[in-house]
Amino acid sequence: MNTEKDIERCEYICLHENVIDQVLSHLPEETQLYDLAELFKVFGDTTRIKILYVLFQAEMCVCDIAQLLNMSQSAISHQLRILKQAKLVKSRRDGKTIFYSLSDSHVRTIIDQGFEHIEE
């Protein structure tokens, strides 16, 4: 349990208003911060990360992803729905089969940056 002593803080109050004003002028809107936090929540599931890694390699259908990850099609479909709602994956229909792929190169960049960060 943290004690009062363990918490890092200023020893006396001295506001640096010029710094505060500068930071406030660059702070995104609350709705943008909320949307960003929601996006990062999507990356908080190992199965979704695995699916994204699979889709780095190739466009695939639910059946193939389920086989590759040794999971049910239902479980994969559920995770793909979340990834699609977050605009991280897109789909296209070819006859009766729906293929999934990454929405754009930003998805790969986000994952690569995260991986680089944990490897430091």
C-alpha cells in the first residue's frame, strides 16, 4: 500500500502558467481522447493481436483464421467484428466467402511500434 511518503509530487506549489497554457493549447478534444482510448482497448486482447498478425501475412477468411489459431469460427468472428468496428480490419465478399484484411498500413505501424516499445 502506498503511503503519503511514497507518492511523488512537488514539495511546494508553484504553477508554471506559461507551460500549462502551452500544453492546454495542444491537448486534443475530450471526444478525440476518448476515441483514442477506445482504440487502444481493442489492442488489449491477445486473440485480436494474433488475428492482426495473421492478417499481416495474407487476406484470409474466418475458416482459415480459425484453423490457423486453433479456435472456433464463432470466436474468430466475434473478434473480427470488434476489429472491424474499430476500423482495424475490412472485409470483402467473394461468392459465399468473406475475406478479411488490414484496413490500412496504420494498423501494422501501431503493432510494430508497440512491439518495438516492449522490446526496449
